[in-house]
Amino acid sequence: MASPPDTLGSWVADEGELWFSDRFNVDPAALVEYGAYDISVVTDTPLFVDPFLLFNSENDKYQALHEQMLDYLRFLKEKASLPLPEGLVQNWFAFHEVKQNWLGFTEDGNAGHGLGAGFARDLRDAFQNLLRDFGQETITDSSHLEKLALLSDRVGRDTISDFATNLIKHYLCTYTEEFAKKHIDAELCDTFAVTKAVFSYATESWATRQYVLPRLGKDFVLLTPIYMLTKDETWINRPEMLARFNALPDALPDAELRAQVNNYLESQLGFDPTPKEVMAARAKTVKAFPELADYYIAMKEDDGDRAREVSLAKAEDTQALLRDQVRLAIHDLQAKTNLFAQPWTSYDEAAEAVEIFKDYVEHQDGYTVINRGAGQPFATEREVQGFFGLLLQRSNFDANREVNNGRGAVDFKLSMGASDKSLIEFKLAKSSSLKRNVRNQLAIYEKANKTNQSVMVVIAYTEADMDKVDRVLREVGTIPTAVSRSIVVIDARADNKPSASTV
């Protein structure tokens, strides 16, 4: 890695390493013609692979990919009730996040958690209960992976997207490889062994395959066709199903079943229920009568032609918004920060970078980048990591994101050889697991990475967030001081930063 310049501004003015097209010297028009989304390679894009877009596509390859996913799910259903050894459960039912596509986000918890033991357990249980008719549906035109999300409040769009991406990983690798061989300089690519790329039904096992792919640091990058992507929610999704619940009982062809559904729903509602209680009652009713989910899916299949148009518009709008947002952060950081290259340890650099980011957010209007106002949502944990990562692009240390050495993925790891390693972990104050994370998380990461140097950064967006952080730190007994740099709280509130002209 090249030595860092004296100031951040001397490199961030050149946006040549922020986008796939620029990083790999590709004409953006070539990506458009190929149908690939031009991803950012510094921060994840909040888009998701939607399996319905494969099912409803006019592209025969995409339809075949959807059927390929269903074949694997049918295989899992056959195995779900068997007494399997843990090794097979992990190989068949659990998957790592395919982070190399730079899509998705995590609002709370660790980025890159993947589909681990909890997902494997829930999926096996679902095939024996709520999804016991999977592959034998009579109401819908096809089986759908998203049905799992309709019947479980623990499965969301990111889980569905991660699962779908894993099941079509071989296609994404070959799709990227074909583009790379035609459009990218061979010196910018490498041969990578990609695990769990292809499933063999003959041996009932996942196999590793090798692909020539664009190289980013020590890892590879994957392109995704824009026509597979959506934003906000997949076309078939639980929030909409519950919002449109009143139309579902009427779709039932059996008057007796309609009466049972309505009676069950009313039994779950007390007098003058709140909107939250109504949604909870609807969720319980769908769980008790899973065929309601099938009728909702049938409604979405009938309206499927709109899915392509709506999802494509969202993907294109997201790309334009992300470019504007990152460009704003770059130029703001360029003008207001200065990370000096000095002969210091990785911990010194980690702590200094965090302090620079804190000063930028709290005192130089950087809070407006992550606390956007005007009714827009606060930046997610993943987005904040991406903006902070801009400071580390040219660090003299080996700077890596989401390093997983066995106990979960830490957000950032700075290192210089085996003996000098430091970790940086970001948390949102609103996280329900904040207290547990402050008390235990970095200690676990430190042990896994064989270091005792780390910084936890807590982002607070509201006064309530600040109060919560203060309470948690006092309960844990870890109070930030001018000397201690292991816990850093960043006040990203918008309501306590008046203009200097009004003070």
C-alpha cells in the first residue's frame, strides 16, 4: 500500500477509487450495456437481490436461476426432518454473506453476519411446519423463497437477498468473470477460489470453484445484474402482506375457512386495539392459517409485470442518490479534515482517525451527512462505516473491513505485520444490544484477532441516544476520558448544534 499523503484532501478530490467503473478503468457505458450495476467499492449500496425478479423475468437464464434455487430448497426440505450431524447442517443450511457484491446493509449488529446457526435452525423448523407444503403449492404459480419471510418475523429482505445470492453465486462469478476478461486489465484481476460455489446433487455437497475476478485488496469483487435488484422491500414482503391483510380473507374460496380466519383475528384483538396490536394480530393469524400467505403471493404474481419497472427505477435512483451522498462526504471531509502520516502504531492511527471523524461530525457539520434531516432516515451503521472508511483509504497500515477470524466480523482492522494490530468497531446508540456489545464484543474480537488494542465508536443521533449511552457506560463502568480512547461517543444530534451566528 502506498504511503499516505499529508492530507486527506490530496487524494479524495480524485474519486477514481470509489466506483467499480473507476477503480477498474471501465467505461460506465460498458457496464450499462452489459446490464451490471456500477457498485461503490467503499460503502455498501442499500439494494437487494429479489428472487421474484428472477421468477418473473423474460430472461430464460434468470428463470432457470429461480428454478435452481427452488431445486435446492426442495433438497433441503427432504433433509430437514432427518437427524443430521452438525457438519451437514452447516454445509447445507448455513451460508456466509456474499459481501463481495457490496450490496445490502445492517442497521444493528455486525455487518456480514451471514446465515448462520440461527437461520439454519429456523429453516429446518419451517420446512417441517409452516413450509411443509413447499414445492407442492396449488394456489400460486410457483414456489417462492420469500414465503419464509412472510411467515417469520426473524427473516427480512437482507436474509432473503443473502440466501438468494448464495444460491446463484456461481452465476454471479461467471457473469463477473466474463465481463472482467473482456473489459478489465488482467493486472487488476486474479484467480480466486470461491467456496460453496456449486452444489452437486450426486455427492450432496458444495464445491469450491476457481474464477478470474477483479481484485480489490486481497479479496475479489462481484458484479450483479441491475435487473435482479430492488430497494426497500422485495416484491413479495411481509410488511405489505400485513398492511393488505383485509383483502386476504376475501380471497379465500371457502366460506367456512373465511369465517375461521375472521373469528381467529377478532379473538386476537382487544377493545380499541392500537395499530401495533392490529399488525401483531394479523401476523398471528397468518401464522395460524399459512394459506393466507399463498393467496397474498398469488396476488403479487398477478401484478408481477410491475415488479421489473418499479425495481429498476428504484435501483437507478439509489445509484444516483448514493453518488451524490458519497460525493458530498468526500468534498466535506476533504475541506475539513487532516490525517497526518506519522511513525506511530496502528492503535495511534486508529484512535486518531476516530478522533478526526468525531471532530468532523460534531464541530464541522459532518453530522449533516449521517443525520440527514428533512424526514430522511439516519445513516445506518453500514453507511457510517463507509464514510469513516474514506479516512483509511490510503492508510500506511493494512486497513481491512469486516475481518472475521472466527468470532464474527469486526468493522475495521489496522495492522502492520503480526505484532501490531488494532480494531475499530462501530455501534449505533439505538441498538438494543448496545450494553452487551460494550461489555463483551471487542474483548471477543481482540481474542480472535490476537490483539489487545481496539476502539469502539458509538453514534448517537438523538438526546435519548445520548442519555442511553451515558447510562450504559456507567452501568458497565467504562467512562470515556481524555486519556482513554477505547470508547468514543460521537454526538451526531442535529438539535444541539446552532449556527455560530445565532450563539
